[in-house]
Amino acid sequence: MGLLKNIWYVAGWSDELADGGTIARIIAGEPILLYRAEDGSPAALHDECPHRFAPLSSGWIKQGKVQCAYHGLIFDRRGRCVHNPHGTAVSALDIRSYDVVERDDFLWIWLGDPAGADIMSIPDMSMLASQPDQTLIRGYLHAAAHHQLMVDNILDLSHADYLHKEAARFADSSDDPSLITPRYPNPPKVEEIGDRLSVKWLSERATPIEIWQRELPDPSADADMFSEVVWYPGGAMALLTGVNQSGKDRSAAAFSPAVHAMTPETEETTHYFYAVKRNYRVDDTAYHEQLATTLVDAFSNQDQPMIEAQQRRMARQSFMAKKPALLSIDVAAARARRIYDRLLLSEQSVAT
Amino acid sequence: MGLLKNIWYVAGWSDELADGGTIARIIAGEPILLYRAEDGSPAALHDECPHRFAPLSSGWIKQGKVQCAYHGLIFDRRGRCVHNPHGTAVSALDIRSYDVVERDDFLWIWLGDPAGADIMSIPDMSMLASQPDQTLIRGYLHAAAHHQLMVDNILDLSHADYLHKEAARFADSSDDPSLITPRYPNPPKVEEIGDRLSVKWLSERATPIEIWQRELPDPSADADMFSEVVWYPGGAMALLTGVNQSGKDRSAAAFSPAVHAMTPETEETTHYFYAVKRNYRVDDTAYHEQLATTLVDAFSNQDQPMIEAQQRRMARQSFMAKKPALLSIDVAAARARRIYDRLLLSEQSVAT
Amino acid sequence: MGLLKNIWYVAGWSDELADGGTIARIIAGEPILLYRAEDGSPAALHDECPHRFAPLSSGWIKQGKVQCAYHGLIFDRRGRCVHNPHGTAVSALDIRSYDVVERDDFLWIWLGDPAGADIMSIPDMSMLASQPDQTLIRGYLHAAAHHQLMVDNILDLSHADYLHKEAARFADSSDDPSLITPRYPNPPKVEEIGDRLSVKWLSERATPIEIWQRELPDPSADADMFSEVVWYPGGAMALLTGVNQSGKDRSAAAFSPAVHAMTPETEETTHYFYAVKRNYRVDDTAYHEQLATTLVDAFSNQDQPMIEAQQRRMARQSFMAKKPALLSIDVAAARARRIYDRLLLSEQSVAT
């Protein structure tokens, strides 16, 4: 298989580079060093000295340049070797630099052919900015699982009804999980928009789950629940989940925008960045704390162990090779895998 | 190589399933979930949801059925999917169930072709039941070694004279281990009975080792020591070791029946279940405590490290490929390996 | 690739075998047991019983013989099986013994064809003995890196100016490491002497680095700094570093002899033995303590992590396959690798 290179990946949070901070992270198999250049803009270099493959991230950054801690070679933000204490800084000592763009509080990196690094194709996560900062809940998890398993988990939100049943506190909850009714009775509407995928779950004129019920003007009246995801092939996903009184304009909805970015580290491990905001109970700090605790617990102690268990079950066999039984809820995940495979095949054909 | 499937394996202790307990254990490479069905009888399922390979053992058991914690599918004890919250519970969602039988305080599982699961071929460990419960010493070890190395260790009991020399406290003991005389001067009598192996060590008219001497009516008179093992190809072994005044009927012997079951987890790891009883010093609780400490120490701190060291020495080469020097004491172990290989070859020929 | 066998390796320190001590160590892939025979001379055996591959190092040593703890076989220092409690001690039970020589406080072992074990080719580390014992600083590190990366680190001492810049406390030091001037302005003089390599760095009529300045009669006058290494293909290196007032006879120099022995454990791991003495501040115990702390910190917390990071970067690709950029400072390391490859090729051709 392999991993896409001609794609924008979330490399980290913008503010990880605040106050002289650096990021040393393997992304899609490439060791990357991120730091801020003298003008404050982010820079990304191959994190490996061409001389003896020492990680440059062990070195020193000064005036936007990186010096290797092993033998003192210095590189500028474009990867050009500008100082060799032991001879001439010939171009054979240059290293790869990468396009990196700061947008929507994320650092986006392009690892592939620089010619294709079109900033217009950076995933749009701007809906996060539209909600107040005090509602932000965000985190990072390092997961021992293929990034596609992590993506699948978001593209099939029906798992929340079971895996996160306590957190979701269903209106029809009971001690018996066998009686749980999925909140979305129908499969989602899935649409390909270029290389993206739009996935829309909708439950109309329903009794909403308890956590949503209490955000409604009239909890006893019918309501519509919705979960909408836009998936990008680099593993970043924009989510919008909410509830609205049936028949009312959606501008009155209580909703929560979120980003879940599953950046492959290797083919077996994933960087998971998540950020969640909301347009309701904006100044309720007690609610905020409780929600943060609940979400972090769900992502770390329910999603991650379950997905890592799947990964262990696959060991030396890929997910598809094990022939999983496809359910109606898998339509989006299956479509995303097809797009991914198509892009990867096309990229690898060109590369050969 | 590979591992036998058409064989009864010890999957665990019966009472591991008491009070709603479950067992999630890999047996001969297969992830297995064991639990009690509504009628109290044990059930065994492939511990993997067919949908996304989530371990069912993370789920919930209700009325003898298992619900996957990831997306809510429910399976009955026969592996039939009886509930799919997201569509129809079609037969493509069924999973493998396994024959499991409760006998002699063990759970026996059959992983292979169900047609061959003859309960008459379950190893007979009933001699344990014949001795009083208060003499029971039992335990479980997880060993990083091939199950056959673990089996070899029991089939060649001569190792006890050296590896467990302190525990055995020989009559001819001294500070110098080079002076130790093996308690059995002759190789054992080995006999194939179907696919089983009967191994009988005997030392007649000898001065018994100290731990046996004190169990004799006349410690100064000649005695016979015996160790008898029945090996079954699934790795379970029934042992009988004891001492008897020479010339007397064996019904007067002091003896200890034991089970050592070496169930392969994978080709490099083994579940080791052991249970020991005795017909002497039955109500001597101080002796019992000391014996338990000695045995657990011998199995855990002498046998297991030694066998795991052997395994590490083999790394990527099988035991036989390294061409071990065969001694007279290896006759039973060598024979057991031949039977095992024969059964495996026959099973794999059929499977192909 | 592979590792040289027809070469003398440092197997350990002589005094590791004091008071009945033994060494169980994997050297160039071979498990080795070292102990003292009855006459006090060191003996080396293949640390593996031919019967079941138990490590003999788990056993007992008595009168210069080793008894296996598993089934009691006894071997003499030549590897001859002299006692089999279960039958005849036939020659098929003999194991490999190795030539081992005690010299310059080291144990030297020859793993290859015994016919080639010429003690005249044992590396000469006698310059250590010429300095007072109270100046000795020595240690052992187990490194997760190929021994050649460890060797490279010593053959290119220019790394000290950067990686150990605090320890070296340069005269021209500043907060800005980009301003560091390497102490040796020119590449070393490299000479092949048989299979050895002589590497001489020299900085003439220079302002010495601060740690050397204070050892000079006239710190303000010009001085010569020198670092000389003799490399042996088994990974042992004799170093001599020092400073001398320019124009004076070297007999007046302040200097420090050292041994750095990089004995391969496997192709990915290395035993690193180091020993350092000096001819200055011989009785300054405060200086001695501080120097010891500084050196141990440099080797353990600067060199080792950097080299292990290199190794991780290489993963499944050899150093040369990654096509490192060669600098002038790499001349000795590159030459040593060529010699090593030549010897290995010749040895492996003969072996085939």
C-alpha cells in the first residue's frame, strides 16, 4: 500500500510553535521539523542531516536557521546548507524543505511534489473560528492504528450510540444495551465533491437523545438531529452535529462544529488532532468542564482502545483483505477508502 | 509449521466463568471468547465481530447473547447474528462458535472441524478428582515459549534433579551438583496408545530422594519411586508421581496426581495450567503451604525462565533445525514430537 | 552484511572475572560465557548446551568446569563434555571453546577460525598502563546502534566541538553555536598500517580550547593541540589527545590516553567499553571527580542518544545505502569502513 504524499496534512497546532517551540514529528513516514522562521511564518524541513542522518530537531535554531548538533552544519528555511564548518557549504548538502501553511489554527504541510502544493486545496476548517473561543475543547492522541481505521470511526458516527452510550445518555436509554435504537434510522446521504466526501446523517421529527433534548426551546416537541461530515483524503474531517426544532430554520439550531484530523504517522500509527466548539451554553463553565471530561474520556478510553484492538486483530493482514461484513452504516467509510485508493494509485503510477 | 486445530485444548478453568466471568484468550492463534450461556453451560465464540473485527469480549453479555460494544450487533451462543440495529441480521454476519465441554474442572475447546469434535477423545484428568480438595495447588503461567518446549520439560522429568535440586532435596545431596545421581537410573518405558503417549519412569529398590523418604512407613528400607505421564497431543498431560515400599502393593503408595496443560497461544507463546493434589499429609496445612510455595517457585522461577531462554536461543530457527543432541532422557519428548508432526501433517493435508 | 569473526574483540574487563565472577555476553552474534579456569586464566565457551540450548551461564562452575543447570551435563574449558549423568559423554556433546587472552586489563576473544588466532595481532592498549591508576575513568554502555556508527563517532572527533560544546568550553565559546570554530582547522592525516588505521589531528600554533589552556605552562603563548587514534577492525581504538606549548618537545605535553572499544553485540547493538587516563592533575581528586562526571555525561547523554537516533533513522536501510554526504572530517571513518568491508568480504569468501 503506502501513504499519500500529494495532499495537505495537519502537521500540528499553530500554537505549538509559539515562544520558540518546535515540532519534531513523523508525518506519512517522513521525519519533519517545524519551527518559526525569523518573519514568524512556519518553516518545515526534512528532520535529518544529510551528513550522518542526525535529527536536526536535536540542534539549535537561531535567526530562522537550524544548526545540526552533531557536526555544526547550518540550514536555512529552504533547506539550503548555508554553513559547513569543515569545508564548503556545497549544494549537495541541501535538504528538502516543505510547504507549510498556517490556517484555522492548524499547520498544514505538503510532503509531495512541490509543484502540486495548491493552497486552494487546503481543507476548510473555518467553521471552528465562527464559535467563541471559550467553548474550545481540543486534544491530541497518538494511536497505534492505521489512520483509515481512525477515519472510519468518524465517518460512521453510529458507533457513538453504543461505544459512547453513557456519554450520549439516550432518551430511550436503559440498562440493556440491546434495546438501544440508533439515533439515525437511515444511512447517511453521501456525496463526492471532487476528492472530498460529504456525509449527512439526519433524523427528522424524532425524539432527540437526552443531551440534545435539553438544548431545545421545547424539549417535548419533535426535533431534527443532524451530523454532517466533510472528509478530506489527508484524513482531516470537518464535523457539524446539532439539533433543531422540527420545522424551524436551522439558524436556530444548537450545534457543535468540530475537527477530527487523522494524520498518518506511519502505516500503523496515527496522529489524532481534535477540536470541538459549540454555539450553546457558551458561558456555562461547569458544563464546559464536564463536556471536556466526557469527550476526552470517550476519545481516549473508548474510541482509541477499540480501534487499536481492531488494528491488533489485523496484524499482518489489511482491513479489506480480512473481508469485513459491510453494513449500511459503512457507506461513507467505504467510499472514502475507494477515493483514497484511487488517489494513491494515481500518485504511485506517476512516481514510478 | 503450524498448530493443531482438530484437538481438544484446555481453554481455562471451569470456575473462571463463575459469577458472570468471561475469558478472552487466544488459543492456537484463534481469539476466543468464553462465557456461560443462560442454562449455565459454557459457550465459546470467535472473539471478533465480522463487521469491523472489534473484540466481542469488549462488549456486553445478556441472556446468553453477546453484543458488540462498537456498533451493537448481537450474537447468540451458536454465533448466529440475531440483531443488527442498522439493518437485517443476515447470515453473512454469523460468526464461528466452538464446541466447549466442561470436565474435570477444565474447559475443553475444539477449534477444528466440528464434525471431528468427539467428546470421547477429551483427555482424562479424572485422577485429580480422586484426591481431597484441600490438597489442591494450582496456577496459571503465560510463557514466552513454544508449547512443545514446555511439554518437553514435563516429558523429561530428569531435569528436576538439577533445575529443582534444592526443592527435591536429594538423599545424596551435597554442595556439589556434579555429584548428583539422577533418581531414575534408566530411561522411561514409552508406549503409544492411539495418539497418546504413556511414559513411565521407575526406580526400583532404591534409596528414595529425601522428600519421598519421609512419606514411607520404613524410611530406611528399600523403596520404588515412580513417575508416570500420559501425554495428549493438545499439550495436556496427566502425571502420577510417588513412592512405594519395595515389594508392597502400590495401593499403599504415597503419591501425587497432577495435570500440566500446555495450551499453545501462538507458535511462540503458551498458556500453562497446572494442578497438583496428593494422597499424603492431606490435612497438614503447614506442609501444604510450604509445598505450594516450593512448586510455584519451581514452575515460575526455574522452569519458565529456563524454557524462555531456550526459546530466545532459537529465535528464527526451530528447535529441530538447530539439531539438538539427543540423550536417553529425551525418548518420550522426541516421540511426542513425532506424533504431533504426524497429526499436523495429516490435518494440514486435509485442509489443503 | 555480517560481522567479522576472525578478529580479536574486547569481551570485557579482566576484573569482571574476579572473585568467581562470570560474563554472559553476546559477541558478534555468538552467546559467550567467560569465567576463570582453575589456573586463574580466562576461559570462553559457547554459552549454549548442545542438548537443549539452555544457557550454560545459568549453571554452576566448579573446578574450572561448567555444569548445565537443566540436565547436569558438564563441560571443561576446552568445551569437552566430561560428564553426562544420563549416559556416555560422547564427543557429539562437545561444544565450541574460544581463544581468550587477558591483556591491558581487557579480555580479548577470537570467535573465528582458531588457526588464525595470532596473539601478536591483539590490539595494543598498553599506553593506558603508562599513566597512574588514580586517573582512571572507565565505563560500559550498551548502545542500540551498529558498532560502525559508534566507531565513526570516535574517528571523527570534530563532533566534540558541537555535541560536547559545554564540556569542551571553547576559548572562543559564546552563546551562539553558529560561531564555533572547529579546533582542528584541517582534516586528519590518515594512514593504513596493515589492517589498522592511524588517524592524526593536529592544530599548530593555535589558541587552545579552554580545557587545555589551563594545563599549559604559559596559557597565553601559542600551543599545539593533537588527537591521535589507532583503529583496529574489531572496533577497539587507542586514543591520545593532548596539548603542547608550540616548539617544545612533546614529552612536556599534557595528554590523556584512552581506549574506546566498540564490540558488536549484534548488527544493531554494541558493547561500548571506555577507559581514560591522564598525565596531568594526577592527584587532583576534585578535578578527577568533575572530569569523570563530565565524560560519563558526554558519552551517555550526548553521544549515545545521538548515535541511537541515527540508527533509528536507518531502520531497514544500511548507512551507506542512504548515501550520506561525505565531509572532509569523514576521511578516517570512510577508510575504516572500507577496510572492514574488505576483511569481511575476504572472510566470507573463504567461509563459503
